Amino acid sequence: MEFNDGLADTEVPTTSAVETEVLIIGSGPAGASAALFLSSLGVSNIVVTKYRWTANTPRAHITNQRTMEIFRDLGIEEQVLAEATPHDQMGDTVFCTSIAGDEIGRIRTWGTHPARHADYELASPSLNCDIPQTYLEPILVKNATERGSHTSFSTEYLSHTQDADGVTARVRDRLTGHEYDIRARYLIGADGARSKVAADIGLPHQGRMDIAGSMNITFKADISDLVAHRPSVLYWVIQPGSNIGGIGTGLVRMVRPWDEWLIVWGYDISGPPPELDDDAARQIVRNLLGVADLDVEITGYSLWGNNEQWATHLQSGRVFCAGDAVHKHPPSNGLGSNTSVQDSYNLAWKIAAVLRGWASEDLLETYSAERAPVAEQIVRRANRSAREFGQIFDALGIEDGDTEEQMRAKIAERAADSPEGARRREALRHAMELKNYEFNAHGVEMGQFYTSTAIASDGSPRPESDRDPELYYRPSTVPGARLPHVWVGDAAKTLSTHDLAGYDRFTLFTGISGQAWAEAARQVAEKLGVPLEAVVIGPGREVTDLYFDWAAGREVHEDGAVLVRPDKHVCWRSHRMADDPAAALTDVLTGILKPGGEA
Ligand SMILES: Cc1cc2nc3c(=O)[nH]c(=O)nc-3n(C[C@H](O)[C@H](O)[C@H](O)COP(=O)(O)OP(=O)(O)OC[C@H]3O[C@@H](n4cnc5c(N)ncnc54)[C@H](O)[C@@H]3O)c2cc1C
């Protein structure tokens, strides 16, 4: 991909309005990544964002494999890994009465269990990692800006109007109070859970906001001696008050190993909001850590509401919403920032395709068709995961309203040499196993499947693991599924199939006896003006099937073909060579993109 210099003539103020191709509201994971994707595709864009800098609290952190392989595609994976806590330090997730107190159980998470690790290794060229949002957003903004985005901090979106040719947005410079218009062909509202853009276009929503109260407390304290021997990014605390509000139970979350932390602690949202000051925050920290005189530096605190709400449609005309603007849910499963980046990855190439004239505007409708079901799925999953903590409380016999003493006695009872003790231990084992749906939900993370007019179905059903589709991902080339990753290459290099399918083009995979597809792809690309490249996998070709994994997993014959979109989802496949491969490819691409249609 070639990047523009960010100084496209169209962005020079002409009359009263500043002009650009795409205006993005917000520089969080959804907005900053949209800017990165668009700039990488040579689409001019302006980001306006309300505050003077990126996220000021380390909210999102778990960055899953799907997001990491997107970062790999954009050439920033190494930058992210350099700031991240690596995969192998993420997963000894502990449940305890306090960090220094009794350990109730442990579960290996994020694919770190030896029995799960292979699934993760096999699924993607990239492993998951933990990078706090405060570290990730600057990487996204820096790269987007280097590649051409104009980023205006301290600038607030106020309103917009749209017409047949574009969108005019009113924004305010918060330093000077100066208001001005930005004229764009398209607008992306990536302005978070309280999105004004989504409200302005009246996106339809289902579900509810503010169903439980949570507080975040950030602090510094070196507690290596309590945690480094059981390294994890999450330590869950069950103690009096931890079943009130919040995200399931009390959470002590690593921000930087092992001296920077974030606590999530619940409160009853039906009552008045708790009054927090440094002393109150310090007391909560000491309670959850279980060290009465711990030397703690409180660095911040805030209150926030847990939501269970998703938009059922993500677009109105030339205006799209992405990220928390269209899916609002607790942090359980770590899906928020990940899904936000993935929304933008789905949308940006489509906007580029329309702006560059190789697709009609119909393609943009598929953003909603493909991503709204994902929004609903992840909101439901995250909320269910938060509720499933209830089974741990049930297993321990803890009930709402138990006094501190009753709660401690019940937790202690799991150690009793009695039928009740044995029953509690068994119930606890099952309750802990259920948490795999929060912490090892590989199928949820990797198995997103699209059905829309941008996918030419061959009638095959959605591929799902015959184990548990939420826990296990099943690679497949069924149109709509994500391109399976396997390692290919030659004596000098090893590459993922994903490395061969760039974000700036369609890619057609075939084998040696399918070479006529490659010639057809060249002709069709030229005729339609659609960026399309073919990759022939086999000995003596661009890459060889190093481990024979492509042959084992491609699900078509060697003379068949698998067509992959820029976002690495399969949009069509042919099991065998067609009588006229150029005609077959022309049909499928015109069906998906409708180039030359109304643009
Ligand atoms: C405690 C906690 C832990 C979490 N952990 C994870 C995790 O491990 N993994 C994960 O994937 N997710 C996690 N999340 C969720 C994640 O933080 C969000 O899903 C993510 O930030 C959403 O990104 P976004 O870009 O859509 O919105 P936001 O990050 O909210 O960004 C919104 C942007 O819009 C801007 N903005 C708002 N209004 C305006 C306006 N009027 N004009 C201009 N700009 C405006 C803001 O300045 C901001 O830049 C967690 C959340 C919390 C609270």
C-alpha cells in the first residue's frame, strides 16, 4: 500500500468549509483505526475529537487475535507488541477473597491453557496481547496522521446535514470557541457510547443503558510479590459488596506489570452515586488487595454505567456509526475496542471502493447488514458473561444481603471435610468452567460470519465448530467466513495466507491446476478496474503450501478458487475450474460491487 502525504488539495480550505473525503468524529479505537485504514488506502480524512489528547484512562486492554492480525495487515503489529504485555503473561486468571487473601480458584485464560494454546496458534498469524487503551490509541493516531489523516484535538462535533453529494458538519474549536463547517463525502460517527452522531441520525437501538453501576480506580503500587508468580491481566475478588452492581465481581486489573493497576468495583445504580475521593478510593484498593497499610498512589477514579444495548442499523445515507456508538456493553470478554476496530476495518475499504469508483454506493449498505448482527452478538455475550459470575456466588452459597461474617463463613465452608463442603467444591468447579465463555471464547472472537450482498453464498451453512461454537473457532472458506490462516512460503520466507491478501485489493487463491483463474483475474481486474490479484499456491509458484495445510483446509479442489475481500472475508469460492473463469469472476465481482452503478 502507498500512503498519501496528507496534503490533498481537497483538504485546503476553499470557501467557508474545510473539505475532505471522510470526516471521522472521535479518536478512540473505532475512529483512530478508521482514520488509519482510510489513510492507508489513500482516502483523505479529517478526525475531530473532543479532548486535547487520546484516552486518559486505560480502559480497553485485551487485544484479540482478529484485531492483532488487522494491525499486522496495516504494518503496525510490531509497534503494538512493543507496548503490550505479551500473550504468555496474560492468563493465570485468579479468583480470590483479596489479592493477598485466599485463592478460590484459577483458570487459564486467553488461550494460555496448553490444551487451548494450539487452537490459538493454528487460527492466526498473530497472538493476542494486552495493551491498555492509553497506549494503543496514540499508536493508531500517530500512524494515521503520518499516513495522511488530519487530526484536530479539542474539537467538538455539533451537528450535521446531508444532501445528495455529501455531508456538512458543524464543529467547534474548544480552545477558541470558533465554529466552522467541514464538508465531506461521508461521515463516520465513532463518538462512543453516548454518540451524538448516532442520536442525530436516529439509529434504532435495542436493549437498555445503565443497568448496573461501576467505578474505575487507577492506582500505582508495586505488588509483584503477590502476583508475579501467577501472572495475569485479571484478578477477580469475591468479598462483601462484590456482588452489587459492577461487572460480575470486583476486579483488579493489571495495567503495567506489576505496579500499575485499575480496579473495577460495583455500586447499586438504583441509589445515589457513591462519593469518591482519594481516601475512599484508597480504602477500596486496600480492601481488594487485602493489605491494610499498603502504600498506594491513587491516580484517578470515575463512575460509569454498564449497558446492554446495540443498534439494529448502523447507517443513514452518508453517515455511518462504528464502535461503542452502536454496541454498548460491559468489558467482559474484552470485546469493545476489538469490535470497534473490526467495524472500521469492514467499513473503510468499502468507502474507499465507492470513492475510487470501483463499487457503487450499494456496497455501503452491506456495512450495516454485516456488522449489526455482530453488535448484537457481542453485547449479549458480554452481558451474559458478567451475569455468569452469579454461578460462582451460588456455588459458594453466597446470597444478596449476606453480612460480611456470613460471606466469609460461606467462602470458608468450601474447605470443609463435609458433604456440603464437597458439594460446594464440585459446584465451584462447574462455575469456574463456565467462565471459559468469557475468557476463552475463541469462536466468538474469530468466528464472525457475514451474510449480505457483498458475499456470494454457495449455499453452504455458516461453519461452526462441532465442539462449542462460542469456545472453538472453525476455519472455513465458506463465503462469509474469515480467510483461514495457514503458513505458506518458500525456502527463504514463511508467510500467512493473510499476508498475501492485502487490504487494498481482492485476492484470488488457487492451485497449480487452477492457473487459468490467475490469468482470468488479470483480465477481469483490468476490465472492471477492480484491484484484484491472484495467488497460485504450489511448488515453483509465488508460494508453496509448506505444510500442506492449505490443501487440507481450502475446502475446494486444487483447480478451484477462493476469492477474498480486502477485509479478509471470503466472498466467493468455486469448487472446480469454471468453463469460462473470466466470466465467472466478472459475474461475482459485478454482483458484489455493482461497479458503474450509481456512485
Ligand atoms: C474498565 C473497562 C475495561 C475495558 N476492557 C476492554 C478490553 O479489554 N478489550 C476491549 O476490546 N474493550 C474493552 N473495553 C471497552 C472499550 O474501552 C470501548 O469499547 C472502546 O473504547 C470503544 O471505542 P470507541 O472508539 O467506539 O469509543 P471511545 O473510546 O469512547 O471513543 C469515543 C471518541 O469520541 C470522542 N467524542 C465523543 N463525543 C464527541 C463529540 N461530540 N465531538 C468530537 N469528539 C467526540 C471522544 O473524545 C473519543 O475520542 C473496556 C471498557 C472499560 C470501561
